[in-house]
Amino acid sequence: MTTLNRSTRRRLKQLNQIPSVWEGDRRPLSPDGESDTEAKGDCILWVDGSQGVVRAIDMVTSESGPEAVVRTLLRAMEYPQGPVKPARPQKIVVRDREIQFFLRGVLQELDIAIEHVPTLPLIDELFREFQENANTQPPQLPPQYADRLMQAAYEIWNAAPWEYLEEHQIVSIELNRWDIGTLYVSVMGMSGMEYGILLYRSLDSLKRFRATVLQEEESLEKLEEAFLGQDCLFVTFESAADLQEDEDIDLSDLAFSEIEPNFGNIHPLEGLRASLFEEEALILLTALEGFNRFLRAQRRQLAGDTFPSLSNRYRISVPQEDSQTGTQQASVKVATLPDISKELLKMIEWEDEEDDEVLSLKAMPVLRDDLVPQNSFLSIGMVSWEMVEYLRMSLGQNPSMEKVEALGDGLPVILIQTSRPKAKTLIEKIQAAGGVKGIFFNPGEDPFEDNTYDLGIIQTNNEEMHVFGEFIQNDPIHAEARKKWDRRCKKTKGHCALLISKGLTGASRGNPQLQDMMALFEARSLSHKELGLGTLQRMLQVDWE
């Protein structure tokens, strides 16, 4: 048996011993002693029966040994909660024989009587209150609406509106029921960070939140305040498995069975609540089903290059609030809001103009560094000509590039691997710029560091230049990769390509498989000397008006 250190016993004996009887016990909080969630476990309580105060309380896992009871008791003696002073009791009473025997062995020489009693009146009353409070807590979803809400949420996940709708592209859902006029939907997920939809109760709340986020992106306190100041319902998605905080997982790479929807409400006066009351559940259910029907009907137009003006009206069958079986018809109008979306986009573009840090050189073209997603996996390598033929057939290539002779061992490629939504956005940006014209490496330096760099640069057919990577020149791995790149490009007579794939956080990270490859842009290998850029320095571009 583990015993107290001599120094600990001496310290405890120095505490004032008061003529009190303390009750102590350990019980499960869940009904019938069953723990069905991680949040539930065993509760340890130490109560001063003479003064009627709780001196210490702890939640522990059901697997914890009897040592946990002692730890809570020592805290009750030395660091009690509430308006009581540190002290040592004259007597302890418990209802569990095992705990009694364990305490007798551990608390020797502390002059504390430890007795067994059949009941603990104070603790019994406290646990009754705990259980009543637990039973009165509402579930996350009202049971009568839970199945349909879950089904509607999973339909949203399957529809994946974040693949073609950005956060500023707002869709309205007109209800005119339950004291709600119109909800304004903002879709999250195109960035690959967090997936879900926010349904704002007012345009003012939506605009105010987005403006605050853009202005206060460096202040965590103000961002949290802005987040809690929203007025909206929400559905978000997360992994059903327990993940470590530092695990970087893109949910789009997970199987359908591994996805779990969450529902809730945010209000400036209520804060965040991860549950819905009955009326909120009815509102969200009606809105989600209307939104799902709109996505099915208009997906092709929504996925186009523009955000068109679209509108549909639907009749949604919803449960009657005063009936367990009856239904009623709710008329729902779902529409896109191009004008509002343009207004929100201007807010984003204004911030980008003020804050965009780029690589530039006086009298030289601006090099942008906002094309390739952050934290992408970059690789300088080669794919076989057989693979090139397959990718040409399945993915397509730059329309301006002629098919070249298969020279050398394969086609030199720059691989950019990121999440599926980010890869899709990257591909769309390159396509909007006319495809890739050339790829080259240019020397660069940072005036605040001693290192010199190889700047990997993509030139698109609209003559813009985009930095895709910064590689330290004297790094042996990069130096070898550059030699192979130059040698392979010489064999292919300057023919190379940009390969874009998904699967950044999956098993194929760093080694994408065929099913991960999303685009192949064939291009020319350019020489920085021909372009005459010289050594580039990192500078902050400021536009003066």
C-alpha cells in the first residue's frame, strides 16, 4: 500500500485539528453507475458535516484507484474551497469499506478516526441534486427532430457546397415563421479549415462579424468577442474519432462514417450553446431541407464562374409543434444574394490591398505569394511518360501546349500537394490566368537574414509571376533536387509541368496516388537569366494614393 511521506505527515499534523466530522464518498454521476460518455465519470466529495460545507470536489475516471480519494481529501485539508480555513478533522465517516480500510492505512499517525456508516445524509442530498440537474439538461437535439436534422446535415456534407461556394457568397432562406423572417447562409469550408454553414438571423450580424474579423485578425481577444457576438444558428462538422489537438486533418479526406455533425446557437447575450431547443430545431430543420433542395436544383449554376441570381420556392413538410404525429407545410424561398456577396468581397479585397506582403524588385514585375496554399507539401521530381499520358487523358493539359516527344526518363514536375478544397481553388486560379506558361528558379535573399534562396516561380499565361516555394540554396537535399531538375529539363528540351494533388493529411502525404492527382499543367522550363530579374529581395509593397 502507498503511504504518505514522512514530510507530508509532519506538514498535515501541523494543521489545526477541528472538532468536526467529515463525510467522504466516491460515486458515478451517470444513472445506475453507468458512464456512457467521456464527460461522465466518478465524483469524489469531501464535506464538513459540522459546518455543512463542501471542502473539496473532484471528477475522476472510473478506472482511477483509491489514491484519488486521498488526493481530494488532502486538498480538502490544505486547500479547501469556500470560506473555510485549512484544517484537519477529528473524524471521517465513509460508507465504503474498501475506502475505510485504505484511509486507515494511509492516514496513520494523523490522529483522525475513520469510521464506516451505512448512509451519508449530506452527500446523499448533494448527489440527488447533481442527478436532478443532469437529468434536466436538454439534449443536443430535441428527440422528435433529431433523426431528420441528422439526415439533413449529412445531406449537406454529401452536397459539399464549400467546393463551389465561398464564405462571402450568401444565400438567403425566407421562412416568415417562428418569429424569423429570413436567414442568411454563409458556407464554411473552401479553405479546408472548418466545414459547416452559419445561418444568420440578420444581415447586420453577418456583416458586422466579417468586418470585425478582417480588422482584428491579429487580436485573439477581439476575435473571440466578435465570434460570441454573432446572432446565428449553425451546423458544423468534425471527426467522430478523438484527435490530438496538434493533428492536422482535413475532414474531406475522411470516410463518410468518420464525420459527425454538430448543431448549436450563438447569440450576443447567450454566447455559444451546443444544443437546440424545440423551436430552434424546427427553424434549422426547415432551413436545411430547403437549402438541400436548392443545392440539388442549382448545383451546376452555383458551381460556375460567376455567382448568379437564382431563386426557388419550396414546400417543406415539418412537424406540428403541438402534435407528436401531425405535419404542416412551410413555404420556403431560397435565393442567392449577388449584390450582398459583391459587397462582402469588396471588404476582403480592400484588406488584401492594404496588407498583402509580396516579393518585388524596383522596376521589375511584382511576384505574388498568394497562389499556393500555406502548409502545402512541395516536391521537385519526375513522373514517367506513361503516367503523363494517363494524366493528359484524365486531367487535361494547357490548351496552349503542344504534345511533346517523350524524351529522357520522364517529365520533370513540381508537385504541390494540399487539401482537396484548396487544390480546387488553386486549379481555378491557374485556369483563370490562362494556365501555366513557365516554371523557373530565381536567386533571392532576405535583407534580415544571411541565407540565400532559390525562389521557385510559376509564370502564368497572363504574365503574372507567383512564388510557389523558397528553398535554401546550400541545403544539400534541395541542391541535389535542383541538379536533377536542370538535367531532366535539358533532356526534355525545356518541357516540364506543374502537378497538383490532394491528400495532404492522409496516408498519401508526400506520395500522392493516381486518385489524388487533380491537375497537370504542362509548361516550359525558363531561365532566370533570360528574364533578367537578378537577385530578388523581400520587400513590403505599399500602394500610395
